[in-house]
Amino acid sequence: MEMRVWRADVAAQQVWTEDVPASWERLGGRGLIARILLDEVPPTADPMGPKNKLIWAPGMIVGHMVSSCDRISVGAKSPLTGGVKESNAGGTTGLKMVHLGIKALILQGALPTSGTWVLYLDAQGGRFVPAEDLAGLGAYATGQRLLERFGSKVGIALIGPAGELRLAAACITNLDKDREPARKNARGGMGALMGARRLKAVVIDAAGGTKPPLVDAGLFKAGQKLYTTELMAHPQTAIYRDYGTAALAAVCDSLGALPTRNFSSGHFELVDQISGEALRDTMLARPDSCDISHACMAGCTIRSSNVFGSADGEKIVSPLEYETIGLVGSNLAIGDLDSIGRLNHQINDIGLDSIEAGAALGVAAEAGLFAFGDAEAAARLLEEVRRGTPLGRILGNGAAVAGKVLGIRRVPTAKGQAMASYDPRAIKGTGVTYATSPMGADHTAGLTIRANVDHLDPKAQIELSRTAQINMAGYDSLGACIFGGFGFAKATGAIRDLINGRYGWGVGDDYLQELGKATLEMELAFNRAAGFTPADDRLPEWMTTEPLPPTNSVFDVALEDLDRTLQWS
Ligand code: SF4
């Protein structure tokens, strides 16, 4: 189908399509979102107001089930950071949208004052469907009802109660390939923007749709084959297949970077109970309820996801990932996987980003609202978020708000967004990314943990972070999973062939870097116009003075080095 721009206005109850503007044609995913924001959203706009727009943009090579490359980007001016935001997810939304010819879906217009709506998209166009019965429902029940209503083959992007409450830690949740609402556009509060327009879900019925055309199918297939071969040969692919992202728990702990008790230590005494090895052993002992290697989207050969269940055969959550194990486990001093899994399920059902929720709970524990290690008390606080009590709204607006209200100074955020499960005092390259990324603290913007460097050396991190940030901005524009980088890094020419095979643009071997730089330049321009200055590219002052046990390291990367991180011309 011809790729077009789709627009939806809930207040006006209108959905229409437009030609793709020439300046948007060579963009996709994260890069396209940055372009649309620059073109259509005033950078100083109120993120929760009518001038902001919520944008879905599938990556540029989405549509042909290239392994791990069918991701969906969602972006807007973030209600959490106040800056540009792109948050991408696996699952099936990206593939379904491309098969309907959706280059971008833009939710815009006045904020409706009543109703709860579902946006239904199919080959005939789009329409709004009343959905009052879904108001206040959790993500899992919402997914189930929509599948019953619209059939089991649709794609769905939905919000839970947190999004309806317009909380800044609210996510958007997508169906995985098994129709589980499990894959989240987690970061930056994108769910709050669906809630602001009273949109509970987008349902994508791609029946009658088609794969996007290939200008040179032979070239595309050659690029796909080269990439897949290198991906399968990479040793990290096997590690992620066998242990999932949880493999990083022991690695981070050994580096003294595993967030523990609200980022007061980088070592957790119970790490052996929540590590990738522990998770694998637990799942192997529970074959009736667990799947140690699961693909979030059709065609993914890495299969880093999992299904985690209990000893008595009950499914607990899918997936159970390292970031949640860190922020909801060690960060809250909770050392058993069943408790972490149940909290993860609850966070998913409420529709929250588990990183932001775990960080806010860590701040709450430090403030004495509950004892570190008390999973039941953490669950009770999460129910306050679901109910929208004053305390629940404070926590649901993220760690920075919780820290201000509760009077806690040790708040692990950059640009108002919670740090992922890598303490930047012990993995300083990722700290540089947290500080300087236009996205705020976001490990997927440029993770450096796998680099063979001294992670404590403040002088060795700038180029590392810069390279990682450029590559990730490129991958996020292509629609590639972060782990697809294992293959692309070795498969010289694969991205060139995939793009030239799909579009015939004649791009060269440096295309990924060109795309990444162009994307970052647009994002930086948006943030500058929104009022960001170099003073925003900093980590919290306490991280520069408070030593992190056991390395007793502080974040001591020079400010002038931070300021040159994203300079390249
Ligand atoms: S590697 Fe994991 S996160 Fe990436 S696409 Fe595959 S299952 Fe999804």
C-alpha cells in the first residue's frame, strides 16, 4: 500500500490521510518524529496541551520481518522531560501499521472533555469507536476485551489507568506476537498524551494490507541474509537467547553499578537470587509456566524475551527484563524473582514505565513510606497509583516529582527522567549518555556497558557515548532493536543494501551514522528552542559528590567534556 501520513483528531472525530511531504520521505521512526515535532509542534508548547502532538512512526525497514527490525517509535514533546521524546517498542504495532501504509500516525487537535475512545484503523481508513466500558480498566483486561471485540488478528496500542490519569510515568503498551499486551513504549510519559485526548487504544486491522514494495528485492534479501548470518554468529546473541537481558544483573553488580536501595550502593547482597543465571534456573525448573527464550515479534532470531511463571503453573509476567529486575528488585532491596515478577505485572497492568515506577518507589522507600525489601508494601503503593489517590499521583508522576514532594535529595534522574539500571558513577559512559542525550536519562539512547574500557575512567567515555548515541539514533530510525546491533556491527554493507533494496536511494556505507547524526541534530534543535541549555546536560549534583560503594566512585566527567559529547562538525 502507498505510504501516507494518517492524522486523527478525537475532539473533531475525524481521521484523514495526506501525502508524505518531501522532507519526510527519507525519514522514519525516531528521525521522522524529530522532523514532525520541529515542523508542527511549538517547542515551548505545554506538553499536556492541544498544541502538542503524539506521533507513531514505524522504522524505515519495518514491514519485511527482518530479524528484530519491526519496531514502532512513539514520540512527542515529553510531559516528563519537557523536551523531545521518542520511545520505541517491539511487538506487532509497527508491522501492522506499515502493512496499512502508515508512514506516521499523528494524534492532534483540541483536548476532548468527555468520553473514552478507541481509534480503529483499517484498509478503508479510520474511525473513533466509543469505549466507555474500558475506562479505568487495566492493560491486560483492556487488551483482552479489544481482541474479543475486533478479532484476534489486530494490532493494539493501549493505555492503562496511569495514562487515563495523565501521569507522566504512563506508558503505551503494544501486543506481542502472542497477543499479550506486553511490549511498551515505556519512557517519557507517552501514555499520558493518549490519556489527555481520552484515547484508550489504537486498534490496527491490517487485513487487506500488504508488505511495502521493494525497489530491488534481491539486494534487500542479500542485506537481510548478511545481517542475519552475523547476528546469529555473534556470541552475545546466544547469551541473550539463553539468559535474556537479566544476564546484565551479575555484570552490573561486578562493576559496582547495580542500583541498590535507591542508588545508595552498586552492589546488592542478594544479586545471586535475581541474576540471569537464577532466572534461567528458576524458569527451567518450571517448564509448565515458563519460556526462557521468547520472541516479542515474529521473525526475531535473538529471542531475548521470556515468559515467567510460578512453581504452581501460573503465568506471572512476560517479559521479565533486567531493567525491571534492577529498578524494582535491587533498587528496592527485593531479592526474589517471584515478588519482582508480580510487581512487574502490576506495573504493566496500571500502565507505567517500570524504570520510572521503580525509581519513584526507591525514593519513597528512602523517605520512609515503606521499608526496603517489603514487596507487599510496594504493591500497596502501586495500587494508590491505580486509584489516583494524591500519593499515587505523586509516585505516578515519576521519581523527580516524588523526590521534590517527599524531600529526598538522592533522586536518580537526568532532565527529569529516571535513570535505568546502570549507576552512572560506575559506568560513566552511560552516565555521559544520561546527561547529554536529548531524551534525558535513557540507556537505550547509548549504552556503553559492553565496551572494553575502564568504566570508572572519566576521560575514556566521551567518544564511547557519542558513538553509541549516534548508532542508536540511527537504529531507532530504522526500526531496529538495540540487540540487532550485534549483527549490523559486523555485517558491513547490510544497512546500505537494505535501504537501497527497499527505496533505491543509493546510500553508502556511512548511512547509519549520517542518519543518527541528522536525527540527533534535529532533536537538539528542538530542545534548544524549548529552552534547554548546557546546564541541563548534567547529572544530579549529589552524584558528583556522594561516593558509590563498593567502588566509591563519583561521577567526575569534566563539564567541558560533557559539552562536546554531541559535537562533530
Ligand atoms: S531481541 Fe528481544 S526485544 Fe529485541 S526484537 Fe527480539 S525479542 Fe524483542
